[in-house]
Amino acid sequence: MAKIDPTFILYACDILAETGSGLSGMKIAEYSNSYAIKYNRVIPHGSYPFNAPNKRTALRENLNVFDKPEQFTIIKELCELLPSTNEKVKELKSKLFIRYGTLVSEKISQTELIQKTKHWLSDYPTALKQYENALTKFEGGIFERNTLDDLRLSFELLVKELVRNNKSLENQIPEICRILDKAGISTELKNMVQKIIDYYTKYQNSHVKHNDLVNSNEMEYVIELTSVIMKFLIKANT
């Protein structure tokens, strides 16, 4: 049964069960039992006080009975039980997704819309790189502001390549309209695209560019909306 690297498990347990800022022994026992039932595993430490030198060891030995995808999910969800202001936990979650992000289930990047958008962006590698950065951060649940920063940058870089100038996104609407006119896009749809981009840039400036408090419930919608517009503009420009 494949496992996450033991060194990484040890690192994770040191943070998740850290005295003072980590999970309590009672919580470790409670959640360990919950995962044991969920995944049909037998854990060595299901009650507290543990028959182990300390709670870090108990958590590590419990994690060792799970397989790799299960370990990934457990570490991710245990991270989410701790305060989002805990810098060590944020770093742990970031490293978890960087090293083992392929274990994520139900990824937005695997949806048809995102796959098609990546296909159309393949001729625009600088925009594609930022788009993929945004998706990786979103799927990792980390750097929420950075996710939308990367997404806007991807959109802006794409438009710069399409219209061949270096203006900011909010100043590209006349150029975008020329692309749509040339493609024979209806006036109504062209006006709709203008409005969407106008509100899109205002949203970014108000809630992302100058504010670290991003509403996580809006992020998936913004990713999908950005994808639809970028795909539409690329196709209109071909």
C-alpha cells in the first residue's frame, strides 16, 4: 500500500499536534476514529490518553495505517480545523499540495470547461502558465487572493497578446470590441462582453487587488466566468 513519504508525515504531525497551537489529544483521537470508520481501517490509538510517548507520535502512527490518498485527505482536512492565521499550518498545506496535489479528488481543472480553456490557451503560454497557477492554488485552498491575482493576470496577458499592446485589462475594452466586430459578433453579445469585463475589473480592484479578504464562495464562479470569456475571445480572434 503506497504511502506519503514518512519524513513528510513526521513534518505534518509536528505541526498538526504541536503543543499550544496544534490539535488537542482528544481531537486527534476523535478525528482519527472518524477516519478509521470512513476508510475501514484499524488504528493503534483510538482513545485518549494515548498509549504513545506523545500526541505527535500517536497521530503519526495512526496516519501510517492509511494509504496515500487517504493520508492526503486527512492531513488536508486536519489543517482546515486549525486557524487560517497559523503560518506553519498554511505552509504545511501549501507543501502538501505542491508535493502531492495530484491526489486531490474532484478537481476543477478536470472539468470540461477548464480543459477546453487550457486547450485554447495552449498557443498563449504566458497566459496559460498564470491560468494553471491560479487553478493549482484554488484546488489547494491556499493563497486565495493570489489565486484571483493569477487569474486576472492570465486574462490580461491573453488580451495583450490578442490586441498586441501593453495596456491594462480595464483599458482594453475598445480593442476587444474591434475583435468582436471583426468576428461578426452581434451587438447584444458584444455589449454583454463589455459589461462583464467592466464589472470583472471593478470586482478585482475592489475585492482582490486592494483587499486580502476574498470571499471563497465566489472563487469558483470567477474562475469559470474568466474561463468562458477567455475561450470566447480566443475563438473570436481565430
